Amino acid sequence: MSDYFNVADIFGENVFNDTVMQERLPKKVYKKLHEVMDEGKELDLETADVIAHEMKEWAIEKGATHYTHWFQPLTGVTAEKHDSFITAPMPNGKVLMSFSGKELIKGEPDASSFPSGGLRATFEARGYTAWDCTSPAFVRQDAAGATLCIPTAFCSYTGEALDQKTPLLRSMEAIDTQSIRLLRLFGNTTSKKVTPSVGPEQEYFIVDRQKYLQRKDLIFTGRTLFGAMPPKGQEMDDHYFGAIRERIAAYMKDVNKELWKLGVSAKTQHNEVAPAQHELAPIYAECNVAVDHNQIIMETLKKVAGRHGLQCLLHEKPFAGVNGSGKHDNWSITTDDGINLLEPGKTPHENVQFLLVLTCILKAVDEHAALLRAAAADVGNDHRLGANEAPPAIISIFLGEQLEDVIDQLCDTGEATHSKQGGTLKTGVDILPDFDKDATDRNRTSPFAFTGNKFEFRMLGSMFSIAGPNIVLNTIVAEELDEFADKLADAPDLEAAVYDLVKETYKAHKRIVFNGNGYTDAWVEEAAKRGLLNLKSTPEALPYLGHAKNIELFEKHNIFTKAEVESRVEILLENYSTTISIEAATMLDMFHKDILPAVTAYTGDLTKAVLDKKAAGVSAGFEGALADKLSKLGGEMYASSLKLEDGLKEAAEIGDSEKQALYYHDTVLEEMGKLRSAVDAAEALTGGKYLDYPTYGELLFGVNE
């Protein structure tokens, strides 16, 4: 085939990675750069100049004409300002291609139009971007040509973090510091650095672009605000892991190729549960690199879709009635010399260090459950959580039978003498091999599940930057590692002290462990008895982020200042309210301009048919009954639309962001639901030719090739 390519040949070809740096940089410069990356030393301007020159030359060879400091403001997406490499024309009219160390290290984008939550006045425009040399630069090739993208942090003129990367890097330093303290207690003198390792699973929907462009709700909000269910949804379970359709497969192939060139290790792809839903999962990477890669994945999924006449929908709930999309955040802690601190081994009851780290995480999740829940709070995600398609809004931990049994042995008898083993799973077919059976099954209903040598945080929404949840995870675990290290620092018998601490901690925080079905009402009741919070909506969850306890935690570990925390709460609440306001305005626009005229026209034609039949002396039959039904629904729709309009006006007048968000949730969303219910019922009765927009059936099953 003409389009054959070898993945190994193209992987990372557009990345200024370690191999490229080693080849192109002088040995002295390469060494200095690694001292900055590995040891946190400061990069001097002379060294930066050499790196910048070689990076420019390499990028130009890739066709690049511009460079950009690629950063992640508090918008949920990335931002960039492009500058060309050219200098001012010389007297002879020629230009030079130039890129200095100063330009590499620092940029100055306008900060006035990015969310700051009150940290900056609107007239205060100056902001800075600073190169994150631990995340490699890359050349992105698209319709705009080739651009050198430099991953950067973004802060204000006065130093406040206005982005996701800065606090993420701070949280990584915090967990590194505290993990090393603990490792030293266990006699580990070789590991120099501990890094959170992350692998996010990205779910998404793909629909035909032409059909997408006929839906105002999809264009303006990313989700359908109206839509009657088609005769078939996901009831047959035939889409999950099903054969990938050719048009989708061609799209996935191009997505993979783009990602591999950028060094993103796209590994797994498959059809998800709902029709038109799919998943892409990469191999694990260091936390900040994984965050950057996930942003690249989301951008690439959307960009490549357009080339194939498709549209990628990243909203958590683009279609009511079928499963929404999440993003499972697989998190572990690893050393620079290859030790996974969450690896239990074959005999976890003998792995003292693992049991301590595990118990530390149990305590962290229990004591900071509200903070972890707030990290997954988003207007789109509210449609998923607790809906039997995603974990409940109640934070709990799944450990599995093996680990729960080990810790129970410790607590009950004072020692753990054995670990449950998986054994062998026999197929019963001679020609098929027997399987090694895992000691513990998985639990898809758990929001925070241990899955072999990592924790899977399953509450994240598909549109999320994974930075926020990982900032919280890193910070709360760093806090408990710090506490454990303090308690064990002077222990005369470390092993005995560890076992005592594990037992004491587990007994105090056992309530957070739940291995059962999180979808049941029985668990909701049980969780309430255990004193676990059930924060069902974003307005309920977000304020916990700004509680004094959490501000103190963030300040202690230098993650956020009090002002930075409060600004983020303000930004997130405002985003929640603004999103619902846009959705409600879109609903009203579609109702008045598209839906009401369609229903009225069809009702009018039915009424005319009744009159024509009566005039002809023929019994009207069904036409009158159907016209009557539609007329009643029309009245319900119109009444709901008026209430929704009033709700929007009242919401806009509320000055307090928290109260406003609650009003949008309790009142505006309620009225939106009533309007939708009446419209969907009317849509199901209205002739197809009267509707100016594609139905659910056409969207969900419109890509069949």
C-alpha cells in the first residue's frame, strides 16, 4: 500500500526530544540542560542561546516559519501567539532567521483577556510565559504550515499562576520531596527523584460534520439540548469493542499518525458503549508530559475529524439517553530508577513499603474527599456522575479482595501471614490455554479504584484538562507522606512502627473503602451512614476548594496562594453559570426559530386534513387526535419557554457567584429539563420533513461506512 509507514520510523520525528538534543547540542550544553531538568538548576542565558539556535535550526528543517509559547490558561484549552523567526530587514532587503535564548525562555502574551478570577484587573495586560524544559518542544504541521510549539507556564505580571502547568509542576515537586523522605527511611539511597506517572483514557463521540453543522445546540454548546431517542440506542451492547467502521478506522489511522509524530504514545483504540462513541488511550508518561499530551490528543481528535468530514464531540454528555464520555486518570508514583511505589508484588503482605504508601493514599482520599470531588466538578460532568454510566458522586476506594484481606489480617491479628492468590482460570477447551487468574476483579463503579499497580480516578469528564485532578492528587498524597515521614523518622524499629501506623490509619479511615456496586441506592444509604459526602452537583462541590483547610494545605506545599485558590473557585463557578446561560439561550433560540414553527406547521397541516376530510364527508380519524396532542404539547412548550426566559433574567441579576451557580442549577436547569421533555415528546410525533435539524438516530448512526 502506498500509505504504508513504519511507526518506529516516524515516532517522535517532530519532537525536540532527548535524542535530538544529544545529537545537536554541544556536550557541555546538553549536560547543563539535564541539570536543569533533573536537578532543578537555573538555566543561564548563554546556554539558552545555544539551545534556542539549535531548536530553531531543527524546526526550520521541519518547515517551521513561526514559533509559539504553547500554554494552558484557565479556559480548559490551550493558547498560543505565533511569532515568525524573521528579523527586521537589512539594508539590502534580506532578512535573517533568528531565535534567542531570551525568546525561548520567556514570552509576553497579553494576559488581560484570560480568566483570572479577580487576580488581575482587566486593564492590567502584561503576562509572562516561561519554558517548561521537562516537556519537549515539538513542531506542529497543519494548514497554517509548521510551527515550533514550546510548552510553557503562564503567570501574571505580579507572579500569580494563571494556568494549569505552574501549580502542576509545584505539586510534582511536593510529592517528589515527601516521597524521597519516605524512601530514605527505608534505606533507599539510589533513587534521586519520584514522579507521578499518568495515563489518561480519552473517550469521545464522532458524528458526520454536515449533520453537526445543522444542529445549533451542538455548535454553540457541544451537546444536544433536544432530541427524542431513536428506536435503537445502546440496548443491544453491540457497539462496545465492535468492529470499527472503515470511515472511523481511516480517521483513527490519521489521528494515530499525527500523534506518533508528536511523540504521543497512542496505544489503544476501540468502540465504546454508546453508538458513535470511541476511546483512545496512551501509554503512561510523567505527569506534566501526560497533561500536555492529553491536550495534544484532544486538539488532534478535533482537527483530524474535519479532514474526514467528521466532527469530534468531547462533551461529557452530547446525547441524553446513552452513555456519556469520561476520562479515566490512571495514576501511580515511580522513581527515576524504575521503582513503582504502588507495585504490591506477588506477596503484598510482606511488602512493608507498599502497604505504607497504600495506607497513606487511603488516608489522603478520605480526609480530602471533598477536594477530590471538586477536582472532577464541571457542568458537563454533572450529567454523568451517578447516572449508572459513571461512578457516583460519592468518593470511595476500591482495593479488591486481596489487599483488603491483607490489611484486615493486620488489624484483626496484628500480622499479615498470607496474600490471596489468583490461581488458574480453566477454559474447558483443550486447544485453548489456561489463564493466570488475577487475585482481584475490577470494579467499574468505583470512582477511585486500585488496579494492579496504580489507582484509576474514574470521575473525570472527557473535556477536562487532567491537570487539576492531578494537582489535587499529588498534593493530598504529598501531605500524608509528609505526616507519615514525620511519625516514622525516629522509630527505633521501623518495620514494627510501619505496621502499627498502617493498622492505626486503616482503622481510622476504613470507611472510604468500598468494593461493592456503587450504582445502587443501598450504597448511597450506606455511604451516608459512614459519613461520606454525596456532592451531586458542581455548585455543591466547588466551594470546598476554597475552604480554609484546603487553602492551608495548598499554601503549605507551595501549590497555590490563598488568592490563587479563591480566583479558581470564582472562575469555575462563573464558567458553570455562563455555560448554562449559553445552553438556555440556545434552547430558546432553537425553540422559537426551529421547533415551534415545525410543530405549528405540522399541526396546521393535520388540522387542514381534518377540515378537508370533513368537507369531503370522510371521517377524520387519527389526524384530529394527533393535532390535539401536538397542540397541548405546544402549549406546554411555550409555557416552559416563558418560565425559562424569566429564570435567565433572574439569574443574571444575582451578584454572588456561588448563589448564582446554585440558582442556575436549581431553577434554570429545572426549566430547561421541562422544556426539553415537552419538545422531545413533540419531536417524536412530528413528521420528519418538518424538522430542519438531524434527529438523534441520524447523528448516532449517521457514520455507517
